[in-house]
Amino acid sequence: MHINALQTKKSCLSIPELEKKAAEIRATCVQIAHDGKVGHLGSALSCVEGVMALYYYWLNVNPESAGDPERDRFILSKGHACTSLYAVFADLGFIPMGWLSSYAKTGEPLSDHPCKHALEVLECSTGSLGHGLGIATGMAYAFKLEGSPARAAVLMSDGECNEGSVWEGAMFAASKKLDNLLVMVDYNGIQAVGRSDDIMGHTSLEEKFKAFGWGACTVQGNDIGAIMKALDKFPFKKGRPSAIVLRTKKGAGVSFMEDKVLWHYRVPSEEDLSNALKELDAKALHIG
């Protein structure tokens, strides 16, 4: 486990503690999606373990290090899944817990796609798919030029890999030997209008990244221990950027939302909220 003075104080939670925390993060996502009347809940639930593995274990960043040039940078390229990131931010003290109640409210900092003008702790605004990897690649290249130990990580969606700009960024990163760059792809198998394999073709994202000169692996993306083991091997190959393909479930953790195209956009009703919280056996962080 990589630790330095920038790392969050909660990075030593045990796997069972992290799994319990994941249920609370999911409960928070469901609660604020219901309260804010905003969709994209399935996308947020699928990537909870990915966001948590980064912030509770791997990233060298904490609420006090916002101005430290040697902090790691994280880009949530799949910005529509922002409720999972907001919940983690609140739990770790990056933002006040009470802000979760104002999610998606006009004029409040937690918009339904991350906006740096509203929320300063973000590295950049995201949600227009296909740009996060390019931004993170530019950051990682700058760190190399400056001799900085900082790293850049980006979490993308599988549907986002339809975008040609993703592969332009991948080629540049490999050509510049950016072994300080990490990509996670949330491969939950569903995008806005259907199943990813039907739309993108039944090919391996791991093999695609390898073909572009990256070190890459595929893990069970809703198993936080498996993600942490993969992160321990970063960089996978010296002189190459690294990609982890997370095989996840859309709506993971709530059985009636799992693997359903419907839950890309659907807003949970009062009954959905009650059933989901009961199944998760957890309460939202700002309510529990």
C-alpha cells in the first residue's frame, strides 16, 4: 500500500469496513437521487467500489491538500455518476455533510454533473463524455515534465469508450510513456440506449488498451478488495500508462435496479427508496 503525508486518514479501513461503507454510500446515492429528482442512479451505484478504492486507499490527497502541487488528481469523466463521488467527498470531509441535502438544487454546489465553478474541490468540470482521459493525460504529462511525483487517475464509463477522443488520448499517453496515469473503466454493460456490447461490438476493452500500448487488466469491479489488489501493482508496466477494466453491474447493490437499462435515467419513487434502503440495510450518510 502506497502511503505518504497527503493520503487520507481513512485509508486503513478493513475490507469488511469498506464493504459496510459501500452500502452507506449506495444508500446516500439512492436517497439524494430521490430527493433531487435526478436520474443516472444505476451509473452511480455501479462505480461505488471504484471511487472508494481510489479515495480510501490509493490516491494521495486529503481535504487539506487542495493546494499542494504534489497531490494526486482525480477526474470523474463519467460525470453523470457524481452522486457516488459526492457521498465519498462528504464522508471524508472534502465537503460538508449537510451539502448532500442540496443535491441538484438550483444555485447549490452539488450539481447533477460536476461543476468546478460551483464546487472548488473538483479538479475540473466533467460530464461531456470523451474528455476526461485527455484532461488527465495532459496533467500526467505535465507532472512528468516537472519531475513531480503526482499521479493522475480518471474513471470513465464503458459507453464513453465509443468516443474517438478516448483513443486519441490513449495513444498520446502511451507515446509519452505516462506510467503515472491510471484509467478505470466502469464496464457495467449498459449505456443510455442499450447494452454496450451490442452497440460497441463484442470486443475486450482490456485488449484494446493493450493494443494501444498500455498495461491493462480486468477485475470484478464491485469487489473492492480485488480493485485494491490491482492498484497495488500500479504501474502495471514501467513506462506505460495503466488501465483497469471494472466488470460491474449497473445499479449494483439494489437487486431490482441491477442490470436494467431502465435505471440509466429513472428517478427512484418513494417506494423504490424504501425498498432499496431496506435491501442495503443502510441509511444515507447525512440522515443515518
